Amino acid sequence: MSRKEAVAGAREMMGLEADSVILPASERPLIRLALAVAGQWRMGPVGLGGMRPIALDMVAVDVTARWLGITPDARLLEGLAIIEREALKLMRKDQ
């Protein structure tokens, strides 16, 4: 059995979807924060009167992190930047 087949079989046995991702426990604060600020986007103009998200509102991210008891640091910011870029790609996919 190939590695790909073994991984697919293990995912099936664990009841995971083929597209699911398992993240390490060390990333829980990042995930909690990303979910908590999901609606905190800075908006920018596009076209004639339209608006689209351009970046997460870092002031809101900082306040939310502190409310959740998460100490903002460079590592957290780097992880959030990855999530931000991917979210923007998905939001702009149909534009």
C-alpha cells in the first residue's frame, strides 16, 4: 500500500473527511483567535461604490486576543497572516 493510500485509509477509519486537516494542539490559540475575529475585516473600495475586505483589523485582533487571554506575539501574527491571505483568496475567488 502506498503512503497516500495508507493516509486515506487511516482518515476513513478515524471518520475524517478526505479534505479535513488535523492541526497540532500548539495552534489552538491561533485557531481560537482566527475564529473570534472572522468578521473583523478592513474594507476597501472596489468599482463604483462597492467594498471588499482587504485585511484583518489588527486593532480588533489585538483586543480580541487579550480578551481571550492570548498574548499576541510574532508567531501568532505570522500564523494569522497565513490565515488572512488564504481567506482573502477564497473571498476574491468569485470576483
